[in-house]
Amino acid sequence: MKFGWKDIRINVHCLVSCYCDIIKRRSGVDYRPFYFNVWDSAFDVTEEGNLTYYSDPASLGFYHHWVEKLFGLCPVYWYDALQGPEAGAARLSELLDERPDYRFVMPHLDMFYLPDRDTGFNLKPFPHYVFVERAGDDSEQLVMLDPDFRWEGRVPRNQVMEAFINNPDPGGWYIDAETVKEPSRALIKAYFDAGFKPDVNELIDRLREIVTSVERGGSAASLTATVKHLKVIVIRKYSYDYALMYFHDHLELPEEHYEQWAQTIRDLVQQFTSVQYLCVKMAMTGQSALQGQILAKLDEADRTEHLLKLEMERLMQEWCVRYGVQPEAATGLL
């Protein structure tokens, strides 16, 4: 395969990247289909009307369900919200002390409380999934593996526990990965179908609502805070690249095809970046004329993303024909 997928690392979505890292470390199974539709993964809006990249934890149930169905990995939730974060930190310590080699312990931490970890986003809070384990006989240190940001190293144990306790959304999972199964092609198609939204670009729709609300009397000055997390949400669009590489390899497509659509993905990310820049500029200057530019850029992004989705759908259909995957077989697995 052209892309040497075991070595591909694009930060896209912390939970999905953690699961894919387990698959890479414990098997030779191609993990890339798990990135299908991450381009539309859930985000939320706060009570103040601000976009936030983290959402209702229940929305992540889709990935917990499908990582088991596709790869046979069964995430176990170990945090008891009724007992509170301090008790959760104690449970995390127990899991680390008892951890067998095949177990991956994945707490949800607020990266703001790990000042030596520069994520480049400068957010508070910054909830994020990582793996942690004991650092040999050193009880004051833990080894952290952060697949999404491609970082591994030692961190003080007390900082990890502080980052857990102070996270506005504490929690955590562990996954026993003694074996990883290879998903059937029918299951891969079913997973694609379960999350594919061909006619809806929810992020663009939400941004349009936010920008047009300014015209209806909303505050332009609030736009900076409203779109602060957009840069985190938008990197999920690079999941199109994982899908593109997967189809490129399995359909033996020409190099020119990959280059064309990889540029389209970069164009989409840049269009969102321009939207964020124009929103901040409008907030700082109060220039209402910028609203038209923002809406035009959102229309451009909408067209670009619809083109990408049409191509993903076409490639999936071609893949099904090539490998004899019947649509009705996939439907029965949803």
C-alpha cells in the first residue's frame, strides 16, 4: 500500500485517535475506516452561545459502540460521577497500579493543568483523552501517551491527577486489547452508512446562524469568544484525508486523484480559517460589512464540503462494487 498507514499521524479527534493507536500498537489491522465521518463529529454550543469542540459525553457513545463492533475492543467506563472527581482520581491510581500490559487506561484530562504540554491551542479548559501508565518504579511520575498530538513522555503524577480533578467533564475508560479483530467489509460499509450525512453540513449551518444573529441585534463583539474553538473543530475535517488514503490504496487510484482531493481538503480547512479570522476582525472593528464576506466564505465552504462528501460517497460505492459488498448486507448490521 502506498501510504504506509501504520505511520500516518494526523491529529483529528482525541478519542478516535486513541482507539486507532490501540489498533496500530496491538495488530496489523488497517484502522483508517474508523475515521469515516469524523468530519461531522459532534460539537456543542454553550449557554453563552459559544461553539465548543467537546460535546455531551453521550455523543461519544457512537464511537465506543463501533470500536467494539468493528475491532472487538470493549471500552469500560470506570468513573462514578456520583462519587466525584477526587474518588475518580483514586480509582485512576488503582487502575494504573493494577494495569496488565494489554490494558490501555484512558482518562479525560484538562490539558490546561499540564503546563509543560504545549498543545498550541491555548484554551482553558481543554478536555482531552490520553493514555497514562506508571513510569516504572518512580511513583511520582507517569508516562503519558497522547496519540492525537503525537507526544509521549513523563509527566508528574500530581499534575495528571490535578488535570483530572479540575476537568469540567471528568471521566475515563480502559480497554483490554489482548486481541484486535479485523472488521468485515460489510461492517465497514455499515459504519460508513451509520454516520454519513450527505446533505447536511452542521458546522456551517451553525456558523450561519451565529453570524446572521448579529444582523438581528446580536453582539458582534462576542464573535471572538463564539468562534474560539472553531480551530479545534475544523481539524476534524482532515479525517477526509484518512478516508481518501484508504480508498486510494484499496482501489489503486492514480496519484493525481489523491493530490486533487487532498488539496480540496486543505482548501476547506483554509475556508474555515478565513471565517474565524473575519469573525474576529468583525468583533474587533465592528465593521458590519464584514458579515457579507463571512457568509460568502461559508457558502464557499459549504460547496467544497458537499463536493468532498459526493466524492466519499462515490468512492465507497466503487469500493463496494470492487469487493462485492451488497448494500442490504451492510444495512442489516447497523
